[in-house]
Amino acid sequence: MLNRLERLFGRLAIPNISLYLVGGQVLFWSVAFLGYFDLERIALLPLAVRNGEPWRLFTFLFIPPASSPVFIAFAWYMFWLMGSALEQYWGVFRYNLFLFVGWALTIGVAFLFPASYATNVFLGGSVFLAFAFLNPEFEMLIFFILPVKIKWLALIQWLLYGFVMVTGTWPMRLAVLASVGNFLLFFSGEIIQRLKTGRRQTEFKSRQATAREESQVARHKCYVCGKTELTHPQIDFRYCSKCANDECYCSEHIGNHAHTVAPVTKE
């Protein structure tokens, strides 16, 4: 299906779209920081869209993160880095489609609460989760010092999403579901395949362990207590020459046992 969509609409895809999104946020943040613009005018407020401001459906993508300039710059860099990596992995059209689906889901849930502002934070979060899923061993330097694998940061984000689902408002909950829905739409098949592969590997290892255990036959078994070198590898085993059949005994019973005698045969 994706191949057919790409043949039909691939020419409409925008190369380096992450760079354009970051560039737009830099522009609007700069003019707002200098006091020449109010970012509220481009935020997604469904009620304002209904009242004749349709540009908000698109311009909310250019709302920068609400944080310090240093963190914002880092967030822009990471979004560009991860978005570019996804575009290289999927191709221009599929990465555009990933963002489009997230954008459409965000708008859809926003109109359920027309008097509440929607955010693009969770759309950016879906890009982060997608990158982390494909590159779990990628290391990031926290505070430019501490190296942490991105899979652990992604786990923290999933936990935060769960926290929002429990304690957040309904607009926030639906925004989380929109971003998660975007992620699952693209990765559910691969997730299911990984789970199946992991289960098969676990079953295979279990069968191997069982086969190894069954193939191991004890060579020494105490005639009194039944201990073997497999069940008690730390114990020494010896054979009693006074017993009728040179019986084997563990170190505890080698000097403390009744000798066996050969059965008396009648002639």
C-alpha cells in the first residue's frame, strides 16, 4: 500500500522537511524573542480556526519549545538529526507521510476540544520514539558529559506518556494517543515480528537446555542418598571395595554404611 501511495503522491514529498520545520521555528522564535511577534497568533486553537484563521492548522508546527535558549537549540539540533536519519532510512515520501499522519491525528483530537490550544510537542516526540526504536544503541551526551543509550531515554518517555495518560487532562491524553497512534501505525508490524522472534528464540534456547540436561547421565551415584556429581558437583564420590558390587558412595557415606553382600545362590 505504501508503495502505491508513493507512486501516486511521491512527487509531492518535501525533501529535508525537518530542516524547514526547524528553520520556521527559529524564525518565529527570533521575532517573538525580540518582541515583534506573538506566538499565540500561530498556535493551533480550533475555535479560532472555525472563526476564520485556517493558517493555524499549519503554523502551529512552527511553535518552538517553551524552554531556555540553550535547551531549545539542543532540541532543534536533535529533531533535525533524528528527522534526517528517519528520512534517509525510510525515504523522503515515507518520512513525510509519518509526519503527515501525526499532524492529522493531532488536528483531529484538537477539534474534540475546540477551546483548548493544541501542541506540537507530541509530534516531535513521535520522531524521537521512531528514531530510538530503529537505533536503540545510539548514545546521547546528557549535559554534554554523561553518555546514555537512547533506548533508556525512550523508555523514560514512554513512562512519562503513561503518567500523562493517568494524571493529565483529556486534551493531553488524546494528544499522547495521537503520537502513539502515529508510532504504532508505522511500527506495529515490526514490533509483533520482534515479539514472535524473541519468543521463538526463547523456546529454542529452552529446548536446547532441556536436551543438554537429558543428555547428561550421572556416572557416580551414592548408593545411600542418591546424590550424583551432577546434582552435587562439590562432593567427592568413592567406591567401596568391601561391598559386593563395588557400590558408589558420597563422602558422607563412604565411611558410614552397611556393606552390601552378594546374594546366596542355591545349588
